[in-house]
Amino acid sequence: MSDVPQFGFTVDQNPYLPAGGREMHAVLTVQASGVARASRAAEVIVLDASGSMSYSGKMAAAKAAARAAVHAIRDGVLFGVIVGANEPRMIFPTRDVRLVPMTPDTRRNALDAIGRVEPAGGTAIGGWLLMAHRLLAPHDDAVRHAILLTDGKNQHETDAELDGALRACAGAFTCDALGVGTDWVVAELRKISGALLGTFLDVPEPADLESRFRELTERAMGKGVADVALRVWTPKQATVRFVKQMVPVLDDLTPKAAPSGPQTADYPLGAWGAEAREYHVCVHVPPGDVGRQMRAAWVKLIAGDRELAAANILAEWTDDEAKATLINGRVARHTDQGELAEAIQEGLAARRDGDEDTATARLGRAVRLARQVGNEQISGLLDRVVEVVDEESGTVRLRKDVAKADEMSLDTRSVRTVRTRQGR
């Protein structure tokens, strides 16, 4: 791989608007290649050691998973291991709350420390994250990542305490979160991973933890560019309506925008390796007359003071109805994927509340949308929650006996999207 990363934009849009039209949509595909792994990286493993982890083989599986992560961390990377209960506790290193470089000796000592963990106490995830922040914050020149495991609800601190911890940690590191078993809360891990620009996974079977930890840690070790941001400039009287990550997972970046200049805001994208992601941008522009052309937005990828790539989102007003009403295929597909996630989450919430009519309608809509966008994994998960009478029309019946793990998997994976083909 090259020492100089290559980033590129592809912009998919229909630039034409009817006379007086204001709303411009575009999908940005960002492709990174030639990204060498970072020379400086820092990794923290956060392991739930509450009392409930002693059941169903979860603690043994968590230890095996943590060991797999330690083995996946390459030599020279700074690392540490935290166990969490009512309070977090460093189990490696133990003398100071700090990170140490991975060496054969530190790897062996960390593995030994993990083997001695015994579950006890409750769950206070915000405190665990604040300790991870304390460990990672001094290393702002490194690609910083945490992997967090829990098996339960965040019941030993308030929602306000967790929210405060997430505000403190945002921008300091990325975090991938995993829920094992069926007693954790999907909305909590979704909030954590969203705030910290990571992913979250459901792991119904403890035996699957080891492979998940290894995969996520290896992915983190492949990151080479830290703290990438999407900078969006709009002309006067134009405003950004939203910026959403669409691939690989749905994440609304709009509330995370930080002003960075006149008519300019930066949207955090986290660390990057050799990968592709897609973003849906919507801009409100001042209404124009037929024949007028303008740059609706100027987008850049930045990392620190480096500009990695740049592109334009354009607008042109026309009286050609065919041009003005054409919807770009990729924009349409991503609009459908966003609606699919909403339909699933709203349908499951209605089902939990006993509102069968709303649940049937929303989950039926989800069945139809999953078919339209070609998301076969979601279609398979929906089949476990509803009986599909007619896929094309979205006619379904709610299943009576649904395993909690199946419902949680559908809820969790509703935000995992599929890549669209060029022009589709």
C-alpha cells in the first residue's frame, strides 16, 4: 500500500430543479485506497464484569473474546483492558491508569489478567466510557478505538449520566459496542455507537463473541487516517437540511455538525482504512429562475489541516418536466433504506406496546421496502417476526411466538444497509 492515502468522491444526483424548486439531494460515495495502517494507534478493551455475566457461559465467552482481541492488537500499539461493573477497574496495566505498548511480555500479562476476572456488581456504562476516555485522550496523535461489551441494561446510572459521558467522549475515540444475550437494550447501544461513530452488534450466542471481537479489533488495526471530517460549504441563503451516513450503517450526522467558517460546517466521520462509505446530503437552496445554475454545496474531506478530496453538488433550474422530476436512482434507494429502518423500529415499538394494527402496517411496509432495496438479510429477519402474505404489497400477519433474540436482531440490524450499484 502507498504511504499517501487516496480519497475520492463520486457524486450521484439529479442537478435539475423545477422553476422555484429548493430541495437538492445528492449521494456522496467516498472511496479510500492506499491507506497504510497508522504508525500510532491506541486500543482499549472494555469488558462487562457485572454479576449477570456469570450466567449462560457469558463470562467465559467474554474472556475468550478479550483474549482474541489482545492477540489481534499488533506489536507497538498502545492498549489497556478495563472491566466494568458499578465502577470501572483497570485490570491491565494495574499500577497506573495508562496505556502501555503491546509487546510479547505485555500481551502475556494482559492475557493472564483477563483470565483472573470474576463477575460481580452492576452496570454503569457511562463510567466505563469515561475511564476509556481518560486512557485515550492523551494520545490525540493516534488512531484511537475502544471495543465495549455488555450483557445488560445500564441500570446503575441515570440516562443523564450516560448522556454526559457520551458528550465528554465524543470526538476523542471511536467505539464499537456489542450486546451479548438478550437482556441489554438496543436503544442504549445504538445511542453509544452513534455518539462515538462506531458500530453496534447483537451477539445472541456467547460462543460467537470471540470471532466478533477478533473481527472488530482487526478492523480497528487497519485504520490509517484518524479524525476525518466532511466539510460542507453552502452559499448564502442556502442551508444544509441533513447529512446522513447511509453505508455501511445508517447514522444521522446532522446534529454532530461543528461550524468551521462562514456558511461552513464539519461533520465527523471517524477513522478510515481502505474502505468505501456513502452519505446522503440534502441542501435547501434559494429558489431560482429557469436557466440559472449554481453550486448548491462544496464538499471536502479533511483530516486535520489536510484536504483529502473535494467535489461539488450542483443545481440548475429547468422548465423541462422530465428532467426536473427525474429522481436519481441512488438517492431513491438510500431514501428507501432510511425509511426501511424507521419502519422496522416503529413497528417493533408498536408491537412491544401492544398496538398490533400499527405494528402490522409498519412491519408490512418494511417487508416491501426490504424487497425494493434488495436487503436479503433484513428480509430474512422480518420473516421471523411476521408471516408474509404478499411481499409485493407488504401484506403481513404478526407472528405470535417470536424469540426475543430474533426481535433484537431485527432492531439492531435495521440500520445496517446494503451497497447500491452505480446509478441504482
